[in-house]
Amino acid sequence: MEVTMEAILDKWSVFKFGYHWVGEEEEAAEQVEFLRRLLYLPVGSKVLMPFCGPGWYAHELSMWGFQVVGTEFVSDFLQEAKQRGLRLGLSATFLFAELMALPFRNEQFNGAMIVGNRFGMTGDEKTDLKFLRELSRVMKRKARLVMALPHRDGLLQGFQERDWETMMDGKRILVFRKWDAMAGQMWEEWREINSEGDLRLFLVIYRVYTLTELERLLQSCDFRLTNAFGNFMGGELNQKSRWMVIQALKD
């Protein structure tokens, strides 16, 4: 068996592999029904969805009458999102965009929504802060930001050092995990065996936030935290909540 190691030393290259999407296509409609209420916007409002992935959540949000613009820089995700929109006759727009250079003028959007674990995937809090500043730039005053992210406390409650993950393409990945409490980072080694029996190894490091840590970042970018929940039904955020669903207002 041949073994190759692809250590993700370039923090941007991890996005190219697509093994980072947190979200369920079957649950997107139910989850968006709650998330869109946190936007507190009238029908027709323009909403940005960075990290839109394959477009499940963006398409669902567009069906509520919002003008949804999804941005993505994984080509496979972008293609899938566009093709599904054409196939179903949905109105969401999808654009290629780098994280730190959103291709929009200042104060263009009435709201923004982020779902999944790709916020923090670079493993670098300074980079996350730069992204939030860029997001703030393109959002209007009094616009609402809604984020549904993994919650650090809940993640550690159910922490498993080793388990199997099934990826979007059907591949089975063996994952080994280590928690770095000092940095608030999860270290994961992914092991994949391809059809030829060769083993590929990936090392991924990502930042997982508590509510207080996230609030500090938001405040630095002119966002004021207004609500926080522990699930997609408005439940209390506590130490067992695996999701952290927040609403913030741009001042």
C-alpha cells in the first residue's frame, strides 16, 4: 500500500478538498425556516451567503423571496450550486469570490448568513477577524448577520478521538482528533483509502469558538450580538449544544 502525506501547511488549500462542509441537505429547509426569521428582513431584501458550499441553504432561503447571493471558491461546490438552481428554476445567484476580497461595493447587503464550520477553518483567529471586517464592509448599517456554527463546549461534550465520517462524494474517511485547549483548535488527521488501495493523509487544524470569543470578534467589526441559541428551534445555548446559532446587528 502506497502512503502519501498531504499536510495542509497552506491554510487556504484545505478548502480545495471539500471535506469540511457541515450541514445536511435534508435538514436545510427546516433549519432555514428558523434562520430566515433571525434576519428580520422583508421579502425582496438582498442577503449574502459566504461559504455557500453546494448551495443547499442559499436555495432554501431564496424560496422565501430573498435576493440571495452565495459566494464560494471551491469550483465543485460552485458548479453544483449553479446546476441545481438551473434544474429547479431557483433564483439564488452564485459567484466565485476570495475570502478577503468580496467583489461587492460598500454597504450593499441588507443581511448575511453563514452556516457550517468553514468560518474558523483556517485555524487562525486573525484571519477570521479580517474576514468579518470585509463582511461588515459590504453590509448596510442595521443589517443583521446570522451565523450557525459548531459550538466549542458542545463539541467537546461529545468529543471522540477516532471515528468515521462519510463525505459528500460518498467516501469514507477515518478521522483522528486532538483538542488544543490553549489555542482553541481542533487538530484532525484524515485517512482515506482510494480505489487502488493507496492511503492518503490530510492534516487539518480549525478554530472552534465559544460564544464569548465570537462576540469579541464581532464587536471588533462593528457587530453587536443580539441573540444566541443552541439549536434551530430557538432552544437555549448551553454546554451540551453542538450548534451555536447567533444573530448580530451591524451598528
